[in-house]
Amino acid sequence: MHQAQAILADPKLLKALQQLVHQAGEAIMQVYQTADFGIETKKDDSPVTKADLDAHYLLVDSLAKITPHIAIVSEEDPTSQIVPQTHNCYWLIDPLDGTKEFINRNGQFTVNLALIEDNAPSFGFVSTPIDQTLYWGGKYLGAWRWRDDSIEPLQTQAHRSPKRVVASKSHLNDATRDFITNLGPTTLVQAGSSLKLLRIAEGEADIYPRLAPTCEWDTAAAQAVLEGAGGKVTQVDGSPMQYGKANILNPHFVASSRR
């Protein structure tokens, strides 16, 4: 957590990182406003667009200048994914989380930038380009939201009844439906990409079960913000999430607010 504390203690560095994530969102919106997204298909059959790549290059090139001592892992650079084998501190980037949402033009996409230290996200920045909202925070360090030129601290809320469950209709598999049923009375909160975790950080939801595949870059930044707001993200059995694994896929997990 040493580097996370250093970022929060250095207003100039914090501002530079905030501006960078915001600029990545602006680069994404420039593509969003065009007719041709330049959609291609990656080896894992997932889509990638010009917006993904524009944001990727902006983030990677700028981070190399702002924090040259910190290594970088990005979803859009497969060669970078060996970095965790030799570094216990590195940036983990998803330049456009929610590429399918971007392609569908529903606004539910984000820019994710996480600092990983000792196999856990220690600090994170998440931008929602569609409305230029910025989130940042880290476990034991606090969490904040910058929206409409106003900065406010984030704090999760105690669970309500009925529980407010974050879910995506596209990922409501049988296991997720069973999990939600076992919670008792619930209401469903719709959100896409890492916004699901942020809804809990904002106090707008109580729990988010993810019983379907995700990758480490999908969750790290928003997990840091949620933990800074007093929430938690654990594997289904309650054990901590692990980052920097040889396999970039996350186990199934549950994110929740304060009980």
C-alpha cells in the first residue's frame, strides 16, 4: 500500500492521474460520436474497438511518463501480462471496460485504472466517459466521486430490506438466480461494466454476486473504490480476491456494502 499512500499524499500526482483517466474517457467519446467504431475480434472472441486502443495507448504512454517507476499491465497488450511474475507493484488497466455496452451505445462503460500492490488493488480510478464522472479511492484510504465540478466522499450503506441486488440481465444465469433467491426479498439494480461495484460504493445498492467469468482488469479499480467506501469484495467462500495470478480470470465473487 506504500505507493497508494504516496499517490494520495501528493496532490500534484493525484491530479495528473485524475486528468489522465478523464482524458482517456474523452478519447473514447471521440470515437463514440463517429459512425465507425473500427470493431475487430480478438483471439478470445471478444470485441475490440478503436476506442479501446486509443485509450490504451494514451494511458500507457502517459503513465510511463507520470510514474516511470511503476510497471504497466493492460488488457490490450498481451505481452504486458507477464509483468506480475516479476513485479509486486504495477498498474492494471482496462482502457474500455464494457466494450459491448460501448458498441450498443448504452453508455454503461468505464475507464479502469488500478494500482496493484502485493496481489491486491490498493488504489483505483474509474471514469464514466458518458457523463464525465470520476471515482477514486483505496482500502483504508477513503473513496471519492467527482461529478458536476463537485467532489464528495463515498460511503456504502447498511443493507436494507429488501436487499438491493446489482445484476446484469445478460449475466443472470441459473447460479445467480439461485443466489438472489436465497437472499430473501430483493429489488434489482441494473448496471453495466464496473458500474455494478460503484453502485454499492455510492450507497445505491447492497450486494453484487458475480457468478460468471470476469478478468482481473474488469474488477480491480472499482474494487479499490468500493473498499475505500467501506465495502468488500471476496470470493464466494469469503476468501480474499487474488491479483497477479498466472490465470487472469477471476474466481466467482460477491461484492457487498457494510452489513
